[in-house]
Amino acid sequence: MKISFLIHTIHGIGGTIRTTLNLAEELVDRHEIEIVSIFRHRFDTAFDIDPRITLVDLFNNNRKSPGCELEDPRHKEPAEAFPRNEARYKEYSRLIDERVRDHYADSDADVVIGTRPGLVAYVAQFAPGGAVVIGQEHMTHNHHKKALREEMRPFLADLDAFVTVSEGDAEVWRRNVSLPDTRILSIPNSVPQPAVAPADLDGNLVVAAGRLSREKQYEILIKAFAKVVAKHPDWHLRICGWGGEKDNLRRHILKYKLANNVQLMGPRSPIDPEWVKGSIAVSTSRHESFGMTLVEAMRNGLPVVSTDCDYGPREIITAGEDGLVVPVGKADAVARALLTLIEDEQLRRSMGKAAIENSRRFDPAAIADRYLDLFAELGVEAPVRPAPRTESAPAPAAGGAAGEFAPVADCVAEADGSLTVSLLDAEAMFLAYPGLRLICSRTRADGTADERVYPFTRAGTAVIPAGDEFAEGRWTCHAEHPAGSLRAPLGCRSVDQRGSLRVQDRMTLGTGVRHLVPYRQTPHHRLELRSWVRQVHVEAGRIRRSGPNMILEGRVVGPVDPAGEPALIMRRRGDAADEVVLPGTREGTRGFQVVVPGDTLARRQLTEKDLWDIWLRFTPGHEPVRVGRLLDDVVQKGDVFVYPDALTHKPRPMLLARRALRRIQRREQRLVKISLIYGGGNELLVRVTDR
């Protein structure tokens, strides 16, 4: 059987993309699968895709591509076959109508599936004759405006089946739309078995994931988490995702003074390695047609806290057994649920265990069987037709040419600081390429290669021992087959960074920093390592604003005995001789606190954007040490750890008179903004700018 999925784009990150791929990759073992993507807005895909799946891109809207078609005159004409009340209508055109029509005119697909309202309309009109035509509803009946529902009615009537992702939504469609010839049913989204070990629930981290949009109501979560931090200041919240609400959420984080406890992590793919760093998962959505992130979290062993929104969460969570359900929009209720799981470790662990068991029903194999049963009931009699292996498929079990040498691995940062790299399809790889080795390399400043070599065992694992010498910088991982003179960058499916997250748990403050963090490099999905090596290091800690000043806390790491009062030294970037020395106070043996006065920096401002490097002299008479943030799992800190800015008046002659005149004339005050930020090497900087 040939099954064709029609999707808005396969090149982004989103729930519809993930669930389409999960189903397609389960079916491709038994049937021929194609995914037809209307748009290609980037060169690569955010998710790894089984090479046996045929990808068809219909329209190139990548402005960086020489083949971009956005200026094609036919794309300037409005679409005629796409519903006018669909949210994406303006993105479609007569040209795209023609591309979809032409593709399916030559198609031999047995089943065609549309994955959003406009694409359901397309498949209803253009699917090849004799094919079973199915529409999927990844939102809900009530999410769509009445005008769209009315416009979609004739297209829905031409479908063989209309599939929602929750039974609650299916019932609403049955009750409100009369479709005598279209079967309306629910089949939930699928989530595969994670590639990483389940969460150990030992940490103090709450994780949320999803698009940064208003319907997710992350502002409610941030407000709730302020109540959590008031009782448990050592707990943290990470929100993974991207979207238009990022700046607004950042303002909420600063409003509730949570910059040290709440981080916006940006998009994360794959997401499983982020879930397993947490001890609790949370969702505060206003609407959820399904709740895919809840299932993902549960499959990774996390108990969940979710709002009881329509419709998916109440069909996913068994309240009191694998999670807690709270009213929509109630920050106090979210906070109480989180505190219940934070303060009751036994409950948290029992719910995490139940979450794994209860979420198995969403495995792709079970969901694929439900779709295959539906196809059979609708009369698809085509035999099993496995997809043929293509040149881009995984390496064969024996032999193999250089063009086929494309090894892929998972990596785990272990609790002791070692790294374990495990090849996928290890047995086949070793039959084809015996003697395979892991090569970690970087280019020295003089242009020569610096390499570390680790053999893979026959089980397909290579171990980088804790403490191995890796010069500071970025290292690229390769797989090498010495006998065949083959060497290729090592592809990476997932990286479990839990050991890197907890580096401070195993560190002795009297020793230096030797921190090796594995990560999945984008956009090519390769394994890379970031190494930090410091004999003495000053780790930045909490940062907060106090009026026009910034207050910095931190601690000294290394074989030194701090004594006396510390001093912070700020050196103007580009002019190391221009420096400001600020007195600090000792906090315990190795901790410190320093006030960075905004007025002082404003008086010394020379340009519209001054940058000051920060050093700490932890003992009078000693050489100062660079201040930065290294000791966690985040490779690039700059856009993750964002702190409130301090504002102060720009020093000018007759300042008081100027202020009075501005008030009379109702002109905006001229202010200077003082910001503490992380640079490209995760060094702490002070930025002084005009607001």
C-alpha cells in the first residue's frame, strides 16, 4: 500500500510534524510512504527522517535559496482551491493549487491524508481516483471559526474518514456536523519509545515544552512558579520552544524576579533529552486538542501537571495516578500541584513510574495498527508494499562503499563525567566496518590537528573516560574505519546531558575545572564536544538588579585558598588599561558578592555600546581570574540566561534643570542601560548602552 501525507511543511518543529513522522516511520517498514510538504522554507529538516520515506517539496519559499519562488507571478495570485477562512490562506496561491493538483494527478497512492483544514480541502479535491481520502484534525472543532467550519463542510462530506486526536472532539464534530457518508472517529497521536533512559527524578528542575504562543499560557506558569520559588528557591523551570511570545514571557520572568530560576531554552530537537533532565513536567495550556508534550514527558518517566483543557489532557492523564490536573488559568492551582510533587518525593516517583506504564498505549505500533484497521474498513485492499531501500538508506550489513559510510550514534554524559558513545545498528556496522574507532579532533592555532582516539567495542560503544585531557574549545567527533581508509563526521540521534547538568555535584571546589559537554550540532545533526579547562575559575551565580545597580554573586573554583576581601575588576573591551575596581564581600569560604554601580559606568560611557570584561581578584595580591558561567549543560549561555537591566540617568551638565525641562516639555528622559550578559565563550560582560 502507498500512503501519502500532505503537510504544510516538514522542515520545521511542531506537533503535527512530529506525529506525522512518528506514524510514517512506523508504517514504512510495511508500506510505501511519501510525505508531500507544501513549503520548503529551509535547506534541512529539524527532525531526523527515515531515508526510506519519500519527501516531496512542492514550493520553495526559502529566501536564502537561489531557487526561491516567492516572486513567481502565479504565486501573487490568490488560491482558489484553498479555503479562504483558513488561517494560512494568505500563504497559499494559484501556483500552489496547481502544484498539489499536478502531484496527485500522477499519483498512485492508495491512501491520501490531509493534515490541516486547508490541506484536507486539497486532498478532498485532488486525491487520485480510487484512493481512500482521510482528513486529520490536529486542532479542535471549537478552535475553528464558524465561517471556516461552514466552508469546510462540503470538503468533509467528500472524505472517507475524518480523524480527530481525542474522543471528546470527535463527539463534538459528530454532534454539530452532519456527514452521513464520512466516518468521524478519533485516533490519538503517537509518541515513540525514547532513545534515552527514563528520568531519575533526582533533580530540582521542572520542564515545559511547546510553542511560545498565547494559548499555552506560559505567563500563568511563570506566575505560579514565583510561588514555588518563594518556598523552594533552589528549584528551576525550563521552557523549551520558540514563538512570538518570547519577549512577553521574558518580561513576565523579570516582573516576578525569576531570572535566576526560569530560563527560556529555545527550540530543542529531539526533546526527550530535555525531558529526562527534569523531575516534573508541566502544561498550562488554554486549549490542547491532544497534548503531545504530556505523552512525551510521561514516556520519559515524568509525572505531569496539566490544566484540564479541552480535550486531550483528560484523556491522557489518569489524575492522581500519573499526574495532577488543575483548572485552566489558575496560577494558584498550578503552584499547589507543583508544590505537592516537589514536597512529596514518594508520590513523585510513584507517578513517574505509572506515567511510563500508562503512556505505552500511545506507542506508534499501536497507533499505526488503528490506522491500518481503518484503511481496511474503508476498502483498501492493496498488499503490503515495503518501501524500497534507496542509496541514502542506512549502510548495508556487509561491504559498503565510502558513499555509504554514514555512522550515527547516541551519546550519554555519565554521572562521573565520562562520555559513552553508542553506535546505532552496531552489529551491522561492525560486520561492514570492523575495527571502527571514535576520533575526537580539533584544529590547533598553528593549523595542526589535535586528536583523541577511542576504539568502539563489538557492542558498538566507545567510552571517553572522565578526566581525559581535552584542550579548551570545540571538538568534532568522527567515526573512522582504518582498514578501509574511511572517515566521516559522526551523526548524532540524541545526547543525554544529565551528567553535564550535574557537574557541580561531583566537583571538588579545591580542584580546577575540567568540563566536557557533548551536544548535537545543528543543522547537520553531528556529535560535537565543548571542553572547558581552567586551573582556577570564577563561576558566576545569582545576578539581580537593585535600583540603578547590578548585584553579582559567585564562587571561586580551583586549588586556591581565598583570603581577605575580593575585588571585581572591570576592563573596557579594546582598552585593557581602562579599568574599574569594585570592592566585594566574602560569602563563606569561596563565595563572593559585588555591587556593580550603574552611575559609575554611566559616567565612564564613551560610545553607544561600551563592553566591559569582568575579572575577580579573589585574594589581594593575586592575579585576577575571568568570571563566567561554565558549570552546567548549556553550551551557549547568551540567549538562555537573561537578567534584568539597570537604568540610570545619563550624566550631563545641569542635569537637574534638564530633567525639569523634559518634564515640562513631556519629552522622554535620556537614560543609560546597564546589562550583565554572557559572551560567545560564556564569559560575563557588562554592556553599557543608551536606552
